[in-house]
Amino acid sequence: MLSTGAGALAGKVALITGAATGIGRASAILFAREGARVILVDVRLPELEAAVAAVREATDRDEAATYVVADLSQPDACANAVEQGVQTYGRLDVLFNNAGVGTLRVGGTVETIDLERWDLALDVNVRAMYLVSKAAIPHLRAAGSGAIVNTASVAALRSSRPRPSHAYAASKGAVLSLTRAMAVSYGKDRIRVNAICPGLIRTRLTVDIVEAAENAAAEDDGIPIGRVGEPEDIARCALFLASDASSFITGTQIVVDGGATALSV
């Protein structure tokens, strides 16, 4: 289905970090189909180029997407990514802070994880979110309003005994606290800030656990809705929070996990 340029984000510019694959790529395609021009930010150039091509093909609009290659674990790259994107389109209306490192890279307990991987979890999952937001907020304010969507995780709400990841959980808990604090501070600027807590989503970060969870869900054991999530499930939630459909929602989080968290409480 090609976009006509009309839709929930018509006329808006959105910047998405971690946009080369998975949730970020799915969100870029959906946002563009809903009328946005999208700035895709990631560190992986080949996948990033493929994602931009997919956005343009989905919309039949070459101007629908551009990209910025950036390693957001490096502080200077965060502001540079925003400025390069804004130079292309001249404004910014939506920021989707989606980049992150997952439990495959930063798993373990406080006893087993080394300092380098602990720092990586906090640097990418929290510090980059702070730095990208810091660079983006003046542009959102200049646009007269804006929406920031932060990717957190159900790991901020519940823990796993068989697959602990203390650094990841700490980083995502920080995301939720940061989201609430930002929402309070920037409401006066008509900038809304919300978070999404994905459950198990089929991405490159979950390849080691998806198959077992999918088999269990199919047998009515685990995820109540009977399947693992897809990147498009998170993209649709991000679209809602980015659009005017959620104009009175700020400072909160939405759990998108097929009911798994509800089952555990």
C-alpha cells in the first residue's frame, strides 16, 4: 500500500534511532505511510540504506526518508545525528528514541557482568536518549509542539530468574523515570513524552529465545495472546503516541507484551 502523503503524521518530520532493523525499521515505514518524512539513525550502514529504500518503496516518495549513520554510544554523535536530520528537512516534530543494546550483549547479574558491558547498557539505553533528546527538544519547541516516544521494556517492570540482565533492567527502569520527568518539564512547551514497554518481540536482539517462547505460547503456556510480538506491534503503538490521537497522553508508559506481564502479577 503506497502513501498519498496524508495520514496521522501528515506534514510532520520524525527522527527514529535504531532504525535499520526491527522495531525502528517497521516504525519508519509506518510513520512514512502515515505522511511523515522520516530520518533514520543507526550505526549499521548497509542495513540503514536498505531500510531507507524500503521506506521509499512503501510510499513511492524519495523525499519520505533520509538517513544518518551514527554510533550513539559516542556522545558527540547524538547531537550531530539530530542536526544532520534537521538540516535535511528543516524541522522536527517527533522523536522516537528506539536505539538500544539488548540482553544478548549486556546480560548477566551484577556479579557476572563486567564494567565495560554495564557501561554500554547505560551509555546506549539511557545516556544516548538524554543526549538525542537534549538536541531535539529545541527543534520540537520551535515547531510549536512535539512528541517524544522512548523505548523502555517490560524488564523495567518484572525480572527473569532464568535469564537475568541486571544492567538492561536498570537502564530500562531509568528510561521510565526519565520519561516521567521529561513529560512534566516540557508539558508547558506542548511536548509530550511517553514510553513503550515491549515484551518479547521478534527482532535480532531476541533470536535466542523467540522459538521456545513461540512454541510455549502456541500451547497456551506463557504469552496469553498466543504468540510473540512482531516489530509492527510496537510500531503501531509508537504511531499512536507520536500522533495527535494521543494529544492528552504524556508521562506514562504502555505495555505491549500480549498480556505476559498481566499473567505474572
